[in-house]
Amino acid sequence: MSTTVQRIVHASTLIDFDGAMILTDPWFSERRGYRQGEPRSVRSAADLPELAGIVISHGHYDHCDVDALAGYPNKSVPVATTRGVADKLHAVGFTTVTELADWESIELGPVRVTATPARHSVPESTFMLQADGRSVFFGADTLRVPELDEIAARFPEIDLALLPINGLSIRPMFNHKVVMDAEEAADLTRALRPRLAVPIHYAYTAGPVRDRLLLKLDRNRPDLYRDATADLAPDTDVRILSTGEALSL
């Protein structure tokens, strides 16, 4: 049995559990104020492989690109998401969408998906994905909140954690933080104790003017997470993946 993960862009990844492919947080287009900041490894939803399921953490465009995702031909593919997102997916033709509350689970083909806590500027879930004796935690773009510590008690053996690290804050809202930063992600790594960790959600840019005036974030600094994790969670092996690069667990 083999399990691999490939970064597409941002928080969008393909996780392959021995042929059962799970797509996380699809983002296949760009628009003003939302630039990916790195080349994505899958051009469009039509270019995706056959999927066993899709996991969507929340309804923001850069995590739930519904118009572009509508190009995926099999609209019966099962989707696991958080509350308030299903209507968007139904509107573009997806028929099998389940909104999960914290600790609820669903089977996407052979992959068991469990919603886990998150906090963001809108309702959000993180997720644990399990199949073939492997466990992958998908951290979406949550803040580092105490509720995440319970994951380690419920899932004591995690093979891989995919963790956001750009520490995004909204300046007009008095530096209101909405995503964990690299050091906070390293602290979550310490709590979860995964064997491997891959940083995600760090190349996004709103453009040079918006980045400077409207946002506060660490761009393209996965090294900050790697170095902080070396101090706080030295038993976890951090891998920094280019888009399109695959990691075998």
C-alpha cells in the first residue's frame, strides 16, 4: 500500500491513498486580489485524475473555487465540507455533498474523513483523512486554537500534517489575524506529533499594493516553519514541496 501527497497550489493538494485520490480545497483560477504566487501543478479541474472524493474546508474563493471546479466532469463525486458550503456546490451541479460538524465522519470511497476543529473568519473545518493504515491531517487555513489539541488525543498516530503558515492578518480590521503563522504552526506540530509535516498556504498574494496596505502576511517563507519546527518539534521531519512535487509516506 502506498500513500502520496502532491501540492497543487496554496492549500490545494492531491492525496493518493493507494489509488484513491482526494482533492483538498480546490483553487484553479485567479482574479484581482487573489493571485496564487506560484505555478499550480494542475491547470484546471478538467485535468484532474479520477477522484474518490473532495474535501473543502470553507467557502472562501481561494479554497472553494466553485466556478472552476464545475469543470470536473463527474459531479457525483462525494464532497465533504463544513456548514454553509453545500449550496454553492449544488448550484454548479455536484450532487453528493455532506456538511460535517466537528468529529463527524464520512467515507469517501475507501478514505475515512473526519471533520476536526478550526477557526477562521467564516465557518471552517480542518480534517483527518485515513486509509490503508495512514493518517493525514489537513489544516486548511485555520488559526492556532486550543481546540486543535484534542486531535492528538483522538488520533495519536499521524503520518503527515499539512499546515498553513502565512499568518494572514487583515489590516483594516486592526490587524485581525485569520491564519496561523509559522511559529504557531510549529507549536501545533508539537501538539500533533506527526511523523512528517508539509507547510502550505504561503505563496498567495493580493498584489504589491494590497499586500502592503490591506494585509499582513509572511509570503514564501516556508523556511520559517521548518526552523521553528526544528526547535519545537524536532522529531517531525519537515518537507517543503514545490507545486507538483510528490511526497511518499
